Amino acid sequence: MNVYDSERMGDLAAGAGYGEAARAEDADLIVLNTCHIRERASEKIFSELGKLRALKEERARSGRRTTLVVAGCVAQAEGAEILRRQPAVDIVVGPQSYHRLPELLREARVRPGVVDTDFPPEDKFSYLPAAPPDAIRRRGVSAFVTVQEGCDKFCSFCVVPYTRGAEASRPLRAVLDEIAHLAQAGVREVTLIGQNVNAYHGTDGEGRRAGLAGLIRAAASVPGIARVRYTTSHPADMSDDLIEAHRDAPALAPYLHLPVQSGSDHVLRSMNRRHTAAGYLDIVARVRAARPDIALSSDFIVGYPGETGADFDETLALVRTVGFASAYAFKYSPRPGTPAADMPAQIDAATKERRLAALQALIEDQRQAFNRASVGRRLEVLFEKPGKREGQIAGRSPYMQAVFAEGPASLIGALEQVEIVAAEAHSLRGRVVAPAS
Ligand code: SAM
Ligand code: SF4
């Protein structure tokens, strides 16, 4: 979502007369779009700001002005505190008010140190300019489209409901117009994004409600769009019609990122996750019945307050039962203002570290096994960019695996049948079968 927001802020800056600079040293405007989800992400911002302050001073010595903006969820959570810790910052703007960036830039020119962390009544999306076609082409043939923001789930460990606000969906028409605009500039794949994307509930032109499945089907029918993905989903919102779409919407990629966080019901209850381990396995079984080859991915938190060795073993057991194509594991990071941060029985750093290593090793084994099983198969690859080596092109399989092949740059943007010949450390190597040109 931050990638998407950064692009939209880029579009706003372009409208205000800015072009893209190749290096920070050449930039008159620097926006740090920040993440508050874990402590380390948050703290990185302040060390980065220290470096940017030096850069700003250096540029000032040669008479160049630099405007420094902190956007995103750290901006939302810390507000004016950012100006106190780093006075070189000119603007602090939260994720719900960045559509005001052009006027904030004008204001900061007169009076640096502007803070806007409102949740304004207007819908920011209707104030965002459409991306210029050359910017869309530069960003590539696969694009993100935010369809839903915020979250009402209030998992005990998570800051999202506080930084991104209440759950809200964009109207179906607005999303489809944006996708059509992207497709006209060459986009072939869209990933519909939201903190809780399967809670999507837009309305169509006649005021009827449309869920994520309806939106996926409509997005797939936009001329030029060949593939649709969505992320991130919550198990409690995994509706029957969304599962059905995995059976019968051919453009919907067979890949599902469905965070479970833990395999222990005791931990899941304390996390306020609203699902059990068995409930999660039941969803996995239903999704696999609809689409047997689906690649599954998830998020896990280890060392959540009160997590015992037995709880953690249940997480490992769940991973073994499901068999993931990929997954992300994080050490629990206490976030100020969330209920879990004040819970007793916080887990020590060494235990968190040990559990993280064990879980990541298991996930890595499963990822490699999944990739090895692709060798010898033909997969449809959407080529997205030149590869690292001369004459190579790179893309993604339907299952989100990175695939490299020898081929002409003219295949970028094309969906091609690729025979997978080897599984390397982080990608697959393939051979394009009868390229179109
Ligand atoms: N909405 C998604 C869901 O329902 O799981 C995830 C959103 S969150 C931005 C992405 C992931 O960050 C979560 O799935 C969780 O695993 C992780 N996360 C969130 N808060 C965390 C915390 N306090 N410590 C460690 N990991 C955290
Ligand atoms: Fe955070 Fe996801 Fe839980 Fe919402 S559902 S509170 S975004 S982890």
C-alpha cells in the first residue's frame, strides 16, 4: 500500500511541477513514506532523517532549497513529535490527507513545520490526479490499485486501525475507471490492495453492494487486463463467493496470501483474531477444493505475549499441515497504544529469535520444495522487466514465483508459456515456449 501511496504522491508532485530525480542529492523535494507496523521500521525513519538533514544543509550551502516531507503511518502516529525530534522536516502528512500535498507544499514555503494528520471528511481518492501515462509505463505492466483502506478488526498487536483509520471501501466505478486508465497505458496485471481487502464492500452504479469477488470479476473484464490478484485478506472475511471466484474466474491468479499469525487457539484468542486454527485449516481446504493448485502464503508472529513453547509447536504443526509456497514470519514488536503492548508475560528477545529462526527454516524448506515441484512444468509467465543479465527477461508465474528466461525485450508485457528448467535460490529459470514474436 505504501508503494501505491508513494506513486500517487509522485503524481501529485508532478502536477505541482516536480519531475523525478535520479538521486536524493538532486532532489528539491524528498518524501519519506513511512511504515509504523513494527518498531524497527519506525526507528529507521529517524536515522534516515538525520542523513537527510545533513543533505539539506549541504544543498543549502550551494543555495539550493530542499523540502523534507514525512508521510505515512509514522507521520500519523507521531505527528508534531517528528518536528521536535528532527526540526529539518518541513511537512508531516498522514496517509489519509496526502491528497493535500500540493497545498501543504505552498504552506511550507511560507511557514515550514506543517502537520496534517487529520482524517478529513472528503474522500482523498477523488482528489488524486490520474497517473500520467508515461509514469504508468515507467512503473511497469503490473500495478497496485488500492480498493479498501483502514481496518475495524483491532487485532491486539496491530497499529493499523489507529494509523489508517476505520475500514472504508472505494466505489466500484472509481476502481474500475482507475484500472481502465492503467490498462490503456499498458498495464496487464492488477493487484487489488487493502489492509483487509476481502472486507471490500463497494457499491455499483445502481447502488447495489459489490463484494471483492464482484470487483475481481469486473476488473478481469477490463480490456487489456489479463491477471488479477488481491492482498491482504483476513480469514474471517473469506466468503464463499470469493472462494468460488478462485474456481471459475480464469484471470484470478491461483495465489492467496492469508495471514494466520499463529497455530495456537490460545494465542489467536488473545490476539483477537476472530478465527481458530481449525477454522483456518477449513478455509484452506475449501480454497483448495475450488482451486487445487493454489499457492498459499501467510504471515506469522512469533513471541506474542504469553506464547508458550507448546503454542509455538502448534504454529509449526499448522505450517506442516498446510504446506505454504511462501510466508512471512515476524518477531512480535510491541506497538504503543495497542492492547498487547501492555500485556504481562512479554517474551524475551532470545526466545523470539530462536522461534523466528525455527519457523523461517521450515517456511524456507517449504518454499524451496514448492519451487522444485515447478521444474519440468509449463507455467504462464507475465514478463515485467529486463533480467539481470544481457538478453534475459524477468517475470512472475501465476503462483508469484520470480521467473527468468532468455528472450527479447519485446516480450515485456506479454503472457508467455514458459517451461521451467531449474529452481534457483530465489527464482525459477525457464525457456520461453514458441514466443509470439
Ligand atoms: N491485515 C492483515 C492481516 O489481517 O493479517 C495484515 C496487515 S499487517 C500490515 C502485516 C503483518 O504485519 C501482519 O499480518 C502481522 O503478521 C504483522 N504485524 C502486525 N503488527 C505486528 C507487530 N506488532 N509485531 C510483529 N508483527 C506485526
Ligand atoms: Fe491489523 Fe490485519 Fe488485524 Fe486489521 S486485520 S488489525 S490490519 S492485523
